[in-house]
Amino acid sequence: MQIAVVTGGGRGIGAAITEKLASENFFVILIVNKSLDPARTIVDNIRSNGGQAEIIQCDVSNGHDIKQTMAAIQDQWGTPSILVNNAGVGGPYHAIDQVSEEEWDWIMNTNVKSMFLFSKYVLPQMKEQGYGRIINLSSIFGVWGGANSAVYSTSKHAILGLTKSIAAEWGPYGITCNAISPGYVKTEMGIQEEQVTDHLARVLERSPVKAIVGTKDIADMVNYLAGPSGSMINGASFVIDGGLSAHA
Ligand code: NDP
């Protein structure tokens, strides 16, 4: 059974990814910080359907935690075939001159440094097994910028640079790395953004399909990239936004 590690697998988009990969017969390891209870419910459901899943608690903004987590996974279960770097935080929703250094560090550590570190530790293991898939969650804010979104947008742009560089560097060893850039998805993060902007209304007005992206839409793409059909897709970024960003 192939091992899939999903950061932030306990809720939101990560929960949908976990459930999808488990239903496709991956042994899923959920990396969870605060969402232990929802993660336990997900794992119970997976197990009662004959699947395999485990939870590891790890603060992905903490490099030491990540190193220990990846060592524990290797010791207990072996090398992951799939790493989904999904965990992330939104905000802060204010202008650059109001952004503190602490906020900058928190967002960049959680959203970008975590993806660098999980990749750093898993890549040599994947190279040894001659196979690996890394899928990073960027955002439509990795494509465009936005007022009061500078740190988040910067972090999501950086993820695309990391994705392409891993693709170029580790492709020769049977490893692919791709990014998914969702538009607005109605999770806790999406709702938080909605509360400080008129985001939902603007999305529905601008969206050619006049609908909101679902967590399942993202999970289905992750599953495609994680499977054998994705072998020639490397260094790519898939915008999933119903066409929101396709027009001016
Ligand atoms: P949620 O706010 O619903 O969930 C965030 C997830 O990240 C949770 O599972 C949370 O785990 C995890 N997380 C946050 N901080 C940490 C931390 N320090 N350590 C470990 N885990 C952490 O967000 P979404 O599900 O909506 O977002 C998932 C990804 O998709 C993010 O990278 C986000 O930027 C991206 N995205 C989301 C969009 C949206 O509109 N919702 C649009 C575009 C991109 P826990 O609860 O255990 O702390």
C-alpha cells in the first residue's frame, strides 16, 4: 500500500484530500496541529471502510517538529510515495505598513518554509525508492496579487517557485512536483476571508460558471496527480477556479 502524507489533513481541503486518497487505497498519514478530534473521526471512518490511516500531530511552522515527524514516519511505516503540502494559513488582511514582522514570519513559515522542509526530508527517501509525487497547495493568490493580501500572496507565489525547482531538480529520480491553485473554496479559511472582504459576492459575480469551487474538486485533482496518469506532469500549476481568473 502506498503511503500518502497530507499536511492539514484534518479539516477543510486537506480532509477532502485525505478521504479521496484513502478511498483510492492509499495509506494516508494526516499531519494535524489543532484538528485532532475531526481527524480522529475521519480516520475512524476510513478504517471502518477497510482503509488505513494514521494521525501525527505536528506544528508545520516549526522546523524541529517537521524533522521529527518525517523521521517518525520513516521509522514506523517507511517512505511516503505521496506528499501533499496542504497546510496553510490566510491573512493578515491589512495593508503592508500594518503588517508586523511576526505576522510575516508566521505566514511564511507556515505556508512556505513548511513545504520546503517536508520536501527536503522526503526527497532523498523518494529518490532511494525511485518514485515520488509532491503536490503543493498554492492559490489563485499565487497568480494575482491583492490589496491587503501581500503576505499571503507572496507566500503562494513562492510555492510556485519551489514547485518548479523541485520538478527540475528531482525529475530525473522518478519524482514529480506540481501545484494546485484553487480559487475561493468555502472552508474555514474561505469564510474568514469572506468576513473581511466582499470576496464571495465578487467571486460569484465574476465566475463564468457562477459556482463556488468545492473541496472535492481539489481532492480529485490531487488524486489524478498522485496516480500513474500524472507521470508526465511535472512543474505544472493547475488553477481550479471555475474560470474566475480566465478573464479581465
Ligand atoms: P482551513 O483554514 O480550512 O484549514 C487549514 C489547514 O491547515 C488545517 O488543516 C490546519 O490544521 C492546517 N494548518 C494551519 N496551520 C498549521 C500549523 N501550524 N501546523 C499544522 N497544520 C496547520 O484552510 P483550507 O482547507 O481552505 O486551505 C488548505 C490549503 O488550501 C491552504 O494551503 C490554503 O492556502 C489553500 N487555499 C485555500 C483556498 C480557500 O479559499 N479556502 C483558496 C486557495 C488556496 P489544524 O486545524 O490541525 O491546525
